[in-house]
Amino acid sequence: MKKVLLYSACMFMLIPFFSVAQTTIITGKVYDSKTGEPLVGANVVLLNDVKGTLTDLSGNYSISATNKSTLVISYLGYVTQTYQLQGETSHNFGMVAEQTNLDQVIVVGSRRPGRILIESTSPVDVVNIKQQTGSTARMDLTSILNYAAPSMNYNKQSGSDGSDHIELATLRGLGPDQSLVMINGKRRHQTALVSVFGTRGRGNSGTDLNAFPAAAIDRVEILRDGASAQYGSDAIAGVINLILKKNTGEFSFNAGYSGYYDKKFNPYFKKELNQYVYEKALDGQTFAADVNYGFGLGKEGSFVNLTLHYLDGGKTYRQSLDQNFDAEYGLPVNIYRRAHGDGSLTSIGGFLNAEYPLSEKLKIYSFGGYNLKDADSYAFTRNFSAKPDRFVTDSSDQLIIVKDIIRNSDSTTTANADQYYNPHIQTKIKDFSAAVGIKREFKSGWNWDLSNVSGQNDFHFYGDQTFNASSGNPNKNHFDDGGFSFFQNTSNFNVSKEISGILHGMNLAAGAEYRMEQYKLYAGEEASYKNYNDAKATGSQGFPGYQPNDAVNSSRSASAIYTDLEFDVTKAWLINTAIRLENYSDFGFTHNYKIASIYKTNQNFNIRGSLSTGFRAPSLQQINFSSTFTTVQGGTISEVKIAPNDNVITKAAGIPKLKEEKSINANIGYSWRLNNNLNISYDFYWVKIKDRVVLSGQFDASDNTLDTALTNALKDLNVGLAQFFANAVNTTNRGIDIVIDYNKKCGASRYRLLTTANFQRMSINKINVPNKLNDTESHQKQFLSDREQAFILASAPPVKMGINLEYGYKKLTIGTRLSYFGKTKILGYGQDGLGINPTVPTDDESRNVPDSYLYNGKWVTDIYLSYSITKNINLNLGADNLFNIHPDLGAVKGAKWWAFNNETGGPWDAVQMGGNGLRLFGKLGLTF
């Protein structure tokens, strides 16, 4: 009897559960709240359940659920809705379209909270990183932005020592250090590297965007206007602001794989060319994976968003496979760089973004991360027949063969003349950053933000599979070459207030900043730089180590105050003004201003313009970098030196103390929203820069025509050749940016056509040659050669265009992206290697012709497909550079024997779309 009663009681207790849990069929319709049109293929799912369905051609849905279930309705381009049923069995959903790109709130370009893109007084590109990463094989942030923003330019370097291992982008054809990079509106530290060998942006530093995991970034705001008066040094060309993710309650995992398939130039496809290094038919294979997870901290408005990232990329190998000079891509065998191509890279890192409200108006926040890169690239080839002093030999001067390092260009012979090796340049690059801040809103309308951001980059070189020939040791093949580090700490205090009653409203912002910077250069191990035998080449071949007399530890500070006023003169007319006063402990005081305005002729058409001054402080890297390479000429030891700014040689050459670069920047344009589907923007810009810092050419101690004070200083220090950083060039850039964005939804179909274009031209107004080097035309050209001038002018193509056409239907999206890179002209070194009015002999040696490489404009086509397998799983497939397009050969017609007289030592320079060709990819994304 007790068992019966117990059983009955249990069943009675379960009656409410069964009554609640009983399922029924819930029906309804999903439609556009504005037009009333049904939305075909909208997702209707149960919250915290795998159960779901799609709407039919009439927008109707039917799903099995309880009458207390919570439904989640989502559709691409519309705001997701969540609704808990209240016992009904039918419910319709009117979906509200998401804000258009022009309605996005932006951070960069204004200190006024809530500023939207269409009301910005300066042009701003907003790049949605999630949308971009799925449609391309490119897995690093720099490459993604290069194809997404019209005035951003980047070329993967090869044969350029440390520049092969980082990616430095430019805006509007200026230098990589003339654009400021920020994270969440806070200044980011630069790389410790200053590019000195074989690269555009020579003599410049910059910020490595690839130290960030793309999965940590919500969007990138690119301000295409001078902004030094707002943000300080470096913002001459504009600002790149990375906005980190802050979402919670979502876990995402993304993985991608890609590789290059290039039958035109991959030596794998012509294996009889034993002179070259190659690996596989599909090379440059890259695997990348990232994890992102966000969660709350138990209080509304709090979040922690974490990202982990891993990337492993292989080398590529590119050579001309045809030795017929009459063929389009015919070149001689490349003995100068037998392993030409991109280096390999392994990158691992993580990033954090967090915020916690202490009260309704008081919040603390923090963000930061760590990234470690291990990179490996090939230096130029060492050939025994050409330079036997670069090889370790025995007492009879016979070559000592070291297995797996010394290679034979012809497998049928063992003659010394056929032996070579390819030194490896390796780097270990560490990036660390940490930011913490507190911000508060007062009832009076005042807001303040106090923050501190620290960041450091360490760049350490190693030589591998190489020799110090002078040591006589064939078994010492790995060298610690030394390196450098850069540390930056920035403290900011900002206040702002919106003030009514003045005209139609005013926003007042002001603040102060204190920044400390430190640069260190540390020497390598002795064997990496020392000469042990006067008859042999010195140091680690490929990349000699930094010597103890190069070592430096330098620091400086900068303090600034600034103010920013925005006036709504009328409801249609806004004026923004900014003034910044800044003082550097090394070069002194600078002040800059900006005035910008936007006028709304109607709700959809705005005219905007700006005028500003700007500056870029000479970096500690440029002021203090020192490199000493010991060379042996005819048994005589001397040194080749890049002398720092305070060196006695630099002073003897009459090179002044480095000062700030100064700029004037003007911009005028319009933004036009023709309707809800079509937006157009057009901007003309003009940037004039005075005293740009570049690296000079080399001056020879044996040149009797030079000032005796300089030659004596060189000889006293046993320096044979020397070069310097100097405020050497005045330039003017002018150009046009155009963006046309069309979006349309018709039922379950989605259409997009995005067209971007940049037309630009740079001119050199003046070369500022110091008096002591300005005495002859020859010395003037040595200071900055014709070739170096051509490199400055070719920092960006004169035309760059992108056309992105995309169609989507329900879960499927297909698209194509056409990219055009305009004609580029670069000069070679010439027969004498000086790059001054360079000429080379023709193949028949009948005459000399200009050593000039013309890279004609080329179109590149990408295709991609995206499919949502389920609401949690997404697949992306595609190909970049579908038709395997390459730049024209970097060779003078009729003088192909001099084809490799360029920076990369390969078939072409680092220009346009690069030389790797067709790239296939697949990516998988999981979201929960």
C-alpha cells in the first residue's frame, strides 16, 4: 500500500511538468517591417536547442515547440529577434533592417561620442573583418586590408633581410611610418626594425599589423586624412584604428588552409633545373586557426573577450623556367638567388579585451596581448666560382663540403665551380602590449577617460645553414646575430562634454598625453661578426651580426596637450577644429592644427573638407640605428657602416641633427546616399611633406673629391663606406579616392557590388643635400640616387581599383573580386651598381640601355563561395589570383643578362600583386 501511495504521489508531482513540456506546432510569418515583403529562408530556432527551421517562399514557418518556448529569429542584414511565447501557437515577426555602413558609429576622426560614419568630416573606411576573412585565402590582417581599402598599399618583400619577416602597409602612397595605428582609439607601439636593405620604405619603421589575430578584431576604421593635430606624431597620411570584439556568450573556432599552385614559375615543374631550390607543386602552404570566446563577469555591461591564434606558413619558390630570351618569360639561369621566394613563418599569440562597470557611470577597461613569430627566409646565394672567399676551405684551398648545406647545381659533376649554398636569415619577433583605463560619465555631462598603454617589440636575428668563412670552422652553421627592441609607454587623460545653447550644439574635448620611448640595439655573438682570417669574408654570411660598437640604449619622452571643438553651426553645418602642442625631449617643440567641416545639403548628400598641418617625429630607430659590416678588399680589412645620427662620421659629413617631418594636408569630397541601397563617396587629397627622413647612399673614404673632414673621419675609424639617415626629401602627393557601395535584398536573394579606386601621383619637390655633400653633381646623386628616388615615387601604384560582386541566396554566397594594380616603374642599380643614371649593356654588348623596369598594369581575379551548412557551421572555398597573373619581368628588353639586378634577386621586384600566383583555399568556421 505504501508503494502505491508513493507512486501516486510521484505521478501527481509530475503532472505540472508534463503539462508544461507538452509540445505543439507554432506557426507564423517573418517579414520586412518596413516593406512588408516576406523574408524567405529566415532562421527560426529554439533558444539553447539545436531544433530549428527556415521560412518558406511566403515567409511562413512552422516549428514544434512548447507554448512557453523562446524563439530566436535571424536573417542576414536584419536585427536578430528573441521572443518568448506566452501560450500562443502563432506569432508573426516584423524584422528591422540593420544599420547601413554609413550609419555605423565610429571612434576615429572625432572625440564626440556617437559620431556616425556619414557625418564624419573626413573620409573613413570601415572594414568588417569577419566578412573579409571568409572571402579570401589571405590570412593575415595586412593582406586583407590591402584588398579591402582603396588607398592602402602593401607588397610582400623578398630578399630584404628583416623586412621579409614583417608586413608594413602604407596609406596614400606615403611611408609606412607616416600612418598611426591605434587599438580601441589608443596609440600602438611600432616595430623595432628600421628597413635598410632592399625594400620600399627604406629608412622607415612602422607598425606590424600582423601581430594582431584578425579573429580578435570586430572592425577596422581607416581614417584617410591627416590627423596629427588630433593624435600626434605619425598621423600624416591617416590613422588605422582596430576595434576589438566585445561580444559575450559566443564561442567561435575558425580554421583555414591555403597553398599556391603556380605552373609558370615554380621550379618544381622543371626539375632538371638543379640550380634551384624547390619543394612541392603546391607550395607556400599555410594553415591558420583561431579561437574566440566572450563571457560576462556577472554584471550587466561587463565582458571579457579572449582570442587565441596560430599560423604556420611555408616557403614559396619562384624562378623563370625558360632560358629562351625571345620567350615572354625567358631569363638566364638565376645564380644570384637560387632560392627566390617568400620565407616561412610560424606565428602564435593571443589577445584580450575586457570591461567592467563599477557603477552605472564608472567603468574600468583593459586590453592587450602577446605574439611570437619565428620566421625563416633565404638570403642571396653564395657561389664558389664567383666568391670562393665566402666558403670554408682546407689548407690546400679545397672546398670543404658540408652535407645538407653545400649544394651542387649539376648532379653529374662535383667540380668546385658548381658548388653553392643559400644562407638562411631567421628571426624571432616578440610583441607585447597591455592597456588599462578607467572612464566616467558625470550628471553634468562631462566625461573623462584615464588610460595607460605599454607595448614592446623585440626583433632578434639569427643566421642558419651558413658560415663565417674566416673562422675556418665548417661545423659552425648557426649564429646569434643580435637585434633590437623598442618599448613605448603612453599615458592619456581625456575629457569631453556636449554643450547645448551654443549655436545648435557644441562638443568640447581636451586632454594631455605623456609618452616614453626606449630603443635598444644589442650585439650578436663574436663569431657572427668577427674576422679571423684576412683572406676570407667576415661574419655570418647572409646577415652579419651586429658588433659591440653598434650597441645602443637610448630613450626620450614627449608630452602633449590638445583640444578639439566641434560646432553645429546649423543643423546642416558642422565645423571641427583641433590644436595640439607637443614637446619632445630630443628635438623640441611642435604645434599643429586642423579645421574640418561637413555640410548636409539634404539628409543624404554631404560635402566635406579639411585643412591641417602634421608632423612625424624622427623615430629612435632612425636616430640610433647602427650597423657595421667588416669587409676584406685585396687583403685589406675595412668597414661598411650605417652611422647613427650622433656619430663623428655623420657630423663630419655635415648631416644635421634629425628633426621632425612637417606636412600640410588638404582634403575635399562628398558622401552621397542615393537610396537605402546605393552609397557613393569621392575625396580629393593633397599632402605636402617637408624633410622626410630617408637613408642616404654610400660615401667612399677613397673618394678624393669628398670633403677632407669626412674622408679623414672615415679613415681614422677604418671605415671604407658610410651612409646616414637624413631629412633629405620634400614630396607632394595628390590623389582621388572613390567608393561606390550597392546592396540590395530581394526576398531570399542578396546582391552587392562594391567598387573602390585610388588614383595618386607623387612628385619630389626638393632633395635637401647637406652643404658638404652638395659640391658636385656626383655627390648629390650619391646622396640620393636616381634609383632611390624612383623607389620613393613607386611606393604605391598610380592606380589601384577593386570591384567586388557578390550574390547570396539563403545559406549560399558566391562572389568575385577584381583588383587592378596600375603601371609601376622602378630603376635598377646599373652596370656600376650605383643606381645613378643606371644603364646596362645589351645582350649582344653593342650598346648600353637604361636599367629601367616597367611593370604594366594588371587585373587579378579572386572567386569565393560561402555556405552555411547549419546555423553553427560555415564553409568557405575559393581561389585568389584565379588566372595565375604575375608582374611583368623585372628585366630590360634586349638586356636580359642583367635581369636580376634588382632588390629581390628574382624575376621581378616586390610590386603589384606579388609573384606567387594562383592561391587555393578552404576555411571552416564553427560558432556556438
